[in-house]
Amino acid sequence: MRKSVSVPKVQDRSRPRKKIVRSPARKQQIQRVQRVQRRRWALIWLGLTAVAVVSASAGALLAFSLSSTPLRQVELTPEEEAVFSQDEAIATQNLNVPSLTRPVHILLIGTKVLASDIDEPTEEELGYDALVNSFDGLADTLLLLRFDPAADKLSVLSIPRDTRAYIEGHGRRKINAANYYGGPALTAKAISNLLDGVQIDRYVRVNVQGVEKLIDALGGVEVYVPKDMKYTDNSQHLYIDLKEGEQVLDGDKALQFLRFRHDRYGDIGRVQRQQVLIRAAIEQLLKPRTLLKVRDILQIIQSHIDTNLSVEELVALSGFASKIQRSQVQMMIVPGDFNGTGEREVSYWLPNRRKIKEVMAQHFDRGDGDREARSPAYLNVAIQNSTDSAIAAQDLRRTLRESGYPNVYVEGTWSEPLEMTRIVAQKGDLESAKALQTALGFGEVRVESTGILTSDITIQLGRDWLEILEASDRFIESE
């Protein structure tokens, strides 16, 4: 038996349509609905565009990982490779997106290699000692980074290049010589020995040309230059000319900012500026438009970076860093002190072994990392004033002393105008900085080493304290 099939009626278009008449109120209601629908479609379109951008970036990464040559540019011997824990996986692909599987320690070695360092006669030919694209020579920058997916934390330890350390086969020297004598493997051994036996998983070496190109690929970094910086070295064609103030530094200006050394702390001041630039670069990485530049960044890595990281591991590390909160980026300097003026003797940064153990335990999982806040009576607290009111700093000093912090002193100014006060754990003592924040009731805690070197905590005073004083009857502005 055949099934009956219903045939749709064909509209008779010969008859005129009935005109619909709507009231003004009904017209306004329809227009509102249409506007809402258009906004919804706009949001959907933006969402799809964002998904497309992310997908395209991920696709570019995956395509690059399939077509790229090995990232290592310098071959290591089996003995040198054994220094790094390459047999232990650090990343896995989850839904085709690599992610970290465990805490990872990465040694970053920055090099500034001149033609004279590697016996190239460029100086005679060009009339100056030119920078060359090489990873040999003395290390200019040394950083140990811990990427911790369990704690969602990135710890960065700056190792001053003048640190006095034992280099296997060469005795006690400045630690930056380890790269000259034995490359990344010998450098990793020297740093592990210095830092309480910490295991280093991977290394990355980058030269200054690579840093310049990476900053340009990011679109520059926004930094507050703390003072006018001017220096000329014709022998290297090094011309530094930066003005004080907040600005976006391109690659060339970022190198000027990093290479300037003629200030109060010399090379340690340069390490502090490295930390400022690292934080600025991380914040730049968080911006969505950086996703569009992933392929360019990876191509720069291909030609200016030497590493035993695979592309998959590099993408996992970058993905982790791009999602980290600013408060969870914690930066320190190897605890120590200068050995003297350096005028008649070799200038060293002398490491403090006891304090190194404390930093490594708290931030790099070496030993018992649980630490309580120290008694305020034993803390040295420095105040740097970023406001125009000298009275504000003196009033804060008095307030802290009344709160049980006897060792408080005002030292200089912080040139960058701050809206929010920063409570800087100068030597990595996060718990003591948090306790001081609780005692004050305001401010932002940061773990970094951008403050006064002799302090345990540096308070970089902002306008929020002025507002508290102005709301109280204790604030009397002096003429």
C-alpha cells in the first residue's frame, strides 16, 4: 500500500498581500529587539573571530613544530647532555595543546659576544669591536626559572655575572666565565653547585641580537625609565640615550636600558632593570594581539636561540607563562654582597650560603619550603617615596614603628609615580611582606629585587597612602 504524500500549497502570488499596520509603540519594540539581535550577532562574530585567531595561532605552532629543524644550534657531548634531566618528560599534548606535567627548572644564559671575544678581525676591518651572532664567550645574563604548574607560580632567580663561584676544572672565578670555558653544561654544573644542588632540566642561550629581535616581534615593551641614561662607547658602537619616563621601548632601546651600568649599584642595578624588563615582557605576552605574532617569534628563536628544549616543550612553557597572574611572578637576586670597591681588586658578588638555602627552600623546592613571617623586630624596612610629599614618608615611618617595626628608614625616592604602594619582598621573604601588608592595611605585595639592596622589605610609597592621610586628622602638609 502506497503512502500518501502531502503536497505543500503553492502561494498564489497574483493576489495582493495584506499590508500590516503597526502602532508607533510596536515599531519601537521591534526596533529594540532588532538592535539586541544585531548586538548578539556582533558578539557571536567577535567570539568566532577570537576562536579563529587562537586556532590559527595553534595551527601555526603545530605546523612549525612539524617543519622546524632542531632548536639546538650547538651539539653537546653525551657527558654534557647528562647534566640535564632530558630523560624526564616535562610536557604532554592535551587535546593537541602541549602543557606542563611537572615543575621545571630552566637555565637562561644571555650572551653578548664581541668579535674580539672569538678572535675575528672585525675591529680592524670596521674600526670598532662589533657584536656577533654567537653563543660563545662570557655570559652577560644568568637566570634560573622555575615553572611550577601545581602552584601556578613562576620564580625567577637572577645570578649576577660577577658572582664568585666554583667552576669545575678552573677553580673559583666569576660565574659568567663558565659559558666561555664549557658552554651550557659547565654553566649548569656551576649554578647547581652554587644553588644548593638544584637540578636543572633544560637550558636556553640567547644573544643580544636575539633579545632585540624578540622585543621588536612583541611590538615593544612598556617600561618606566627611572632616570635619563646617556653613555657612549665608540669602541663597541654602543650609544645609550634614554629619557626618564614611561615609554614603549623597541628592541634597540630595550638593549640600551639593559646594558646601561653607570649608576649606584653598577652590575646589580643592571640586574634590577632586567627584572623590570622581564615583568614588562610577560605582561606584553598576555595581550591577545601577541598571539598573531607567534610564528614570527618562533622564527627568531630558530635563528638566535640555542636550547635543548623541543618546540612542544617551548610551547608548553610559553602557554603556562601567558596564563600566570602578575602576583605569581616572583623574582629575586642571589643573596650576597659586594667584596669591596673593586678599584684595586677583582670585583665580586659574594654569595651568602645561608640565605641562598632559604631562597631555594621557599621558591625552588629545596628542603623545607614552609616559612613563617619573621618577627618585625628583626626586619630592615626601607621606604622609597614616589609622591611629592616628604611628610608622607616620615608619617609612614612613624606608623610602622608604632606597629612594632623598629628598623625603618627612608632612603631616596622612587621616580615612577605610583597610584598603589608596592611592598617589595627584596630578598624573597613573601610571608614577612604579607604580614607587613596586613599591618598597614593597604598596598600590593611583590616578590622582586628592585628596591634597596640592604633591606629585607622595600616599600615604594604610592598615592594611596596620601589619600589615607588626607582622610585622617593627622595629615598636616608642610609649606
